[in-house]
Amino acid sequence: MSSDVKNASTFEFKAEIKQLLDILVHSLYTNKEIFLRELVSNASDALDKVRFESTRGTEILDKDLPLEIRIGFNEKKKQITIADTGIGMTKEEIITNIGTIAKSGTSEFIKQISQAKGDTSNLIGKFGVGFYSVFMVAEKVEITTRSFKKDEKTYKWISDGLGSYEIQEIEDDKVKRGTEILIHLKEDEKEFAEKYRLESIVKKHSNFIQFPIFVEKEKVNNVAALWREPKSNVKPEQYNEFYKFLTYDNDEPLSVIHKSVDAPIQFNALLFIPKKYNDFFGYNRENYGLDLYVRRVLIQHQNKDLLPEYLSFVKGVVDSEDLPLNISRETLQENVIFNKISSSVTSQVLSFLADMAKNEKEKYAEFWKEHGKIFKLGYMDFTNQEKWADLLRFNSSTCNDEKELVSLQEYVDRKKDKQKEIYYVLGNSRQAINSDPHLEIFKSKGIEVFYLYDPIDEIAISSLNKYKDFDIKSVDQADLSKIEKMDDVVEKKDESEKLTKDDEKHFDSLMSKMKEILGEKVKEVRESKRLKDSPAVLVNPDNSMSGSMQKIMQIMNKDQSIPEKIMEVNKNHPLMRNLLKIFKADSNDNYITDVVKQLYESALLLEGYLQDPHELVGRINKLLNQSSDWYTSVKKI
Ligand code: ADP
Ligand code: MG
């Protein structure tokens, strides 16, 4: 691994890094200028770290050095330098930070980026493989760095980005704290070593860096903290630019929330809701949180406690005067002031969304489409439950298509007078739900039902239990005795004749017979109040849980058994009436057995529990055969 030159050693890059370098250098189509953005942002991170350390009284080398970034260039030599007075690196830090560490998800990132088409510069930034991007333009890079820790030496790191790097120890006590990166540009990229070019790249990508950036002697960026400016001073373009700077998003944000709160606790917040949900490949899960500043000092990048996880789509910055500068990140969560800020930020976001839902319905629908799924996870936030519930949206039976959305409030406003409950049903699609037998009574009474398509919808809505004064129930948990008394809205079809008293008794016996046929498979066979068009349906004996929730729990527990159900039959259905006739003629007719088993398995199939279709298919074929005999005889063919 290492050659034995005095004070110099050669190291191999870790395999993943080699692969990454290879892609960056050879096959990646991207905006090459972003290498500068990445190096400047590393310099800024290093400066943030020094400032952070000095606020807690750590001893710091060259502590009076101004915190700044200086960019120099030499056109003739095709060189660029980027120097910062940041935290610097020890030898061990160079090896781990620059040569070894490949973050979790790197190999996935490599796979994705090598397949990605078009401009990939935002991916590079979002994933933070920043430093290596320098090799898109450099044939050789030298890093000279000195740690802020006293007694550390200066080191030089040199690499051509091919497979290895060298580290030398520099014996020069005059080197000041910080890091300087010297880039030897490739022949093809030499035009980067030019003043105007460098200035414009800095202005474009690094304008909001909180430390002065000089190109030669001139300061090029705007160091003002936008979040501390009065709202009236900030132009929409500035918000957009800052958002892009912060998130590496190419798009503008969907919304901007800029708040300055003075009482009871002072803080400024500049928050953004992105247009698109940003879990860009599903593996960058930790890429969320707000940047927490205390009096303009960055205390924590991507703090994950300022907002609850269900609002993690929100990006931005929070800055407070009231937190102590030397607060430790570890104890933030126990700090009373921090917690007050966090709950205030949370309610600001929720109120903002409530306004949007009220005044900008289309925009809210856009928001819901992108971020609704994560927002629904807010069922654990009991403090804000009411506000959260008001922001939920679902499809419902009254909508014209699957895309339309209804709030709980809208549902309550237009529900039937006598209706005391709010109903929902979970299914795979609008079409599937529309033909669910459980809904027949709701349709006939004109009662609106929320249509849910994702298990998380049911977990969210059922976690509420109640909205305003109304219990929230799955259609299979509804109190049918009340619904039954409500007026029908659908014109009744030719009402089937009422059964005679005598036939009622026979029907009871038929139901006992059905139970006998099905045996242990059902707990009970009983008459249904909910069916209008279907002959039979299965319901849960345990009314404390909906059938769909029971299914979700079973899937989570990897339980494949078929739960015990009650079979409900529709006394007025023509099939049941015929069955009654057959039963009266011969109570042991095999046809009854076939039909009852078939009704049970068809219902199981609808509930999603039928595992082996063989028996069912065999029986259907037999019944089809019988009905074809009948059909040919009727048709006289
Ligand atoms: P990231 O910035 O996302 O961590 P990079 O590849 O850009 O990834 O940088 C890798 C690491 O190298 C940084 O996390 C930091 O520890 C170190 N580093 C890079 N540039 C500097 C610098 N100018 N000063 C101090 N450390 C640096
Ligand atoms: Mg970086």
C-alpha cells in the first residue's frame, strides 16, 4: 500500500471511490462548472465548523484569521486555487474524508447516476460526492491543509484521481489554519482559469454562502442572511435562487414560508415546500431536516427535530436569537426554548397549509399529490391532531373520478342529517370499490363514503376515531340499524315480494343448512341488512376492527390464515329465493351445497383471501355446465 519515501506515503482509493471517479471523469454528462460549487461549499462547511467550535470555547489555531474563501487563478499555468480558513484536516481526517469514506447508498448512487440521462449536476450535489467532481476538470489536485487543532502538522494530498493518492507532511510552521485546493486543469478545461468565468460561476451557484468569497481581491457573493431580511425587502427571484442554492433543486419551490416571530421566542424561519417529493431514488432517506442557526452561526445542518417527520418535505432555515450559542446538538431536544421554537415552526407550517387548502385549492391538490403520502404519517402528532385532520384529503363515492379530493369538513358539511358516523372503505381502485357489496346500502341511502386506496390511508383516518362529533368507521363496522331507517335515494327496483311467515321459517332453516355446509369456515350465517344487489357477503365478527385493517395486520404479521367470518345473505336476491324453493322441495339437494360453497368462495375472493382457486374453478365449470343444459333447453336448440 505505501511506498517508503520519507514523510510521504501512497494510498489506494477505496474501490467504490475509484468507480465513482471513473464515472465522473469518463462517462458523466454534466455541467462541469459545478466542481466549483462543490469545493466552495466544502470550504463553507469547514468555516461553519470553525465558527461552531469557537462559539463553545474550543482552543483554535490562528483564531483571529478572518473566516473567508479566496479563489485565485493563473491562466498561463492553467491553475485554480480555492483557499479557506476553515477547520482544516489532520492526516487521519484526510484519509477517511477524502480517500475512504463512501457513504451508505454510494453504490446505489453510482448505479443510478451512471444510468441517468441529461444533466446530473443536481444529483451530485444532493448526494454530496462533491469533492471528487473536481476531477471532471483537473488532471491533478493538491490539497494543502492544516487542522485548527494545535500541535497538528500541515499535510499535502496529491492525486491525479486515477487510483491512488499521496500524502506528504510539510514542515513549515508558517502555514495557517485551513485548506487550500490547487487544481491543475486539464488542457480542455483551461478556460475555467479566468476571472469573469470564476466570478459568474460563484454568483450563479454560491451566492448565498454565509462567508465572503473573493475572486482575487474582489468579493463576489452576497453574504446577507436572506431569512433575516424583512419580507418586503426580498424579491421572489431571491427566494427562488436561495431555494435552489439550498436544495440543489432545478425547479422553483411550490411555496415559500417566511416568518419572523418575536414573542414569546424570537426566531426567523425561511421555509420552502418543493414541487416534487424529494426522495429521489428512495435511498437518500436521511436527506431532510432544517438548518438550525443561532445568531447566524450554523449549529446544525439538517436538524431533524425542528419539524416532525411527516413534514420532512419542508426545506429551509431557522435562526434564533434566544438559543445559547454554545448549545450542544445532543441536548437540543431537551432544551425548552428549542422545543418551543420547534412547536411554533410546526404550527406555522400547518397554518400555512391550511391557508393554502382554503384559498388555493388547485395548488393544495398539487401539494397533496406529491407530499400527501408522507403527510398522512402525522397520525402520531396528537398535539396538532385537529389541524392535521383538517388537512387530510381522500377520494370519495361522490367524486367523479379517482383524482378528486374531499376533506373531512366537506364530508361533514354535506352528510345526511340523520347520519352520525363518517364512513370509509379501502380497496385497490375506484372501480373495485364501486362493486364492493359492502357499499350497497350506502349507495341506496345516498351516504357518502371515503374511498381509500392505500393502507396508510386507513391507518391515518382510523387513528382519528372521531372528527368533530362523528365517529369514523369502516363500512363494515357501520351501525346498520340506524342506516336502515334512513330514506332510500335510489329508486327501488321492483320490490321482491315479502316472504310469507311460513317461508321465513324455511329461510331460517336454509341458513342453518348453509352453516352446516360451510362448517367451521364461518362463525354464523345470517340475514344481511347491507346487501341490495349481491346475494352474499362476508363480514368480520369482531366489530372493533375493519376487515381491511385485519388484512393489513395479517400481512404485517405474515399470517396467511383465513380469519373466521360471518356470512351474510340477501333474502331478497333472486338466487336466494330460488335456493329457498329448491330447499323446500329437497333440503339435501346437492345443488344447494355447490351454490353455498361457491357463494362463500366468491366472497372470499372479493375479500382477497382465496389462496387456491382450483376447487372454485372446478365448481364454476360444473355450474356452467348445468346452466348450459338449461339454456339450450330454453332456447330449444
Ligand atoms: P460532503 O461535503 O458531502 O461531506 P465531499 O466529497 O464534498 O462530501 O467532501 C468530503 C469530506 O472532505 C467533507 O465531509 C470534509 O470532511 C472533507 N473536506 C472537503 N473539503 C474540505 C475543506 N475545504 N476543509 C476541510 N475539510 C474538507
Ligand atoms: Mg461537499
